[in-house]
Amino acid sequence: MRVAVLLKDVPDLVEDLELDDSGQGLAVEVLSYVPSEWDDQALEEALLLKEAAGAEVWAVAIDTGDVDSMLYAAIAKGADGAVKLTGPFDRTLTGRQRARVLAGYLAEAGCDLVMTGVQAVDDLDGQVAGLLAGMLGWPHASVVREVSHAGGRVSFVQEYSGGRMAEFRAPTPLVLGLQAARKPPRYVPIARIRQVSRSAALTEVEAALPDAEPALAVRRLYRPEAQSHAVMWEGRAEDAAAAIVALLDEQHLRS
């Protein structure tokens, strides 16, 4: 079974986020980027599937920036290879356009299973897996975990609100949006990634920029408003309790 794991990098939320001059988006050219945590979960689950069922795992990313290190890291972790989709792309590529580019490649790639993160922190749609499946005409499930393969079918657990879960078996080809892997994503040192970058080659496939897809229009982004600091009370517990009650009354928070 051949598995394609779709990867993307996203703004590093540990760093300060800068708005562009229009106030309608992030200043993507000055931000730091890291692999999407949900895509990292999808890669780990695919590697566990490889170890359990002998699947062939390929990492796939659209070249919207410096994605080489992310793809080499996937190989260092155990992926059999990596594909970089090249073209006139940049970080303004929407989720729907991203799905269109990926669908064009995957339709001819001969993959049995496509796995990607259930969402990404910079995606308003948050459903690239579902969009991709619709474009390919393949079955799809999102918010899944515990993926396995036996008897020509893929089994997985899908999570629902309220803590409910269901087990499914589905034929391939299939697209899954991963919520979490069975184990924490494996770590590889920088030295190992550099070694792989010298010994392994990325497969580059040229792709066309799709037309603009329907998308939500962002009217304005705002920086979070600064909140007041915590109030600390010292002294006897009775005095602190009385002060808390007085504050609740002042803020009209006590029923």
C-alpha cells in the first residue's frame, strides 16, 4: 500500500505575529515557520502503519517557501521519499487552491491512502482533507486516529463531539484527516536531517497555479487587546474573601 502524507509549514505561534499593511492578513514574509503539528501527527501515524503493515510512505508538500528541510526531516524519520510540488506558489495560497494543486498530483500518483492533518492554525477552512477528497471523488473521513490496514481495507477510529467514537473500515483510495497519532511524533536531530539532505534527493513535480477558489473574505485583523493583570491579595483569608466578593459585586459578576 502506498501512502501519501501531505505536509505544510505554518507560522510559529511562539513568535510575534505581524500584520501586513492592509490589516487583512499576516506579514507572511517576516514570520517564522514550523511544520504544522497536525501534519506531524499524520506523518507519525503513517510511519506506524509502515512499521505494522509494510506501507510505502511518501511525504508531499507544495513549494510555498522553504519546505525542503521539512521534507528531508520526513525522510529522516522514516519516509521512503518526498515530493515537492513546484510552481508559481507563495504563502498566500488558500486552502482550496492548495487542495486543487494536491488533487492534480494525487490523481496520477497511484496512492492508496492520503493522510494529512485535520486542520492547520493558518487555515480558515480547516478542511483540506475534505476538499481534496471531493475533488478526487474519493471517500473521506476527518478527526480520525488509530489507522490500520488489513485485508485490503483501512480501519480507523473517528471522533465525535461529546466524547463519542466510531470504528470504520473503508476501501482504498481514501483520504483521512488525522487528529492524533497513536504515539508522539518521533524526533530526529538536526545532524541527521542534514545528513539526509546530502544523501537523498527530493522528487520535484511541476504544478500549475489554479484559479482563485471561493473563500471567506477577511475584512480586518486586530491585535489581541491587552487585559488587566491579576489582582493579588495578602493577609488573612477572611480579608481576601471579602475583597473577592467586593470585586465581584463591582464587576456585576455575583448572582
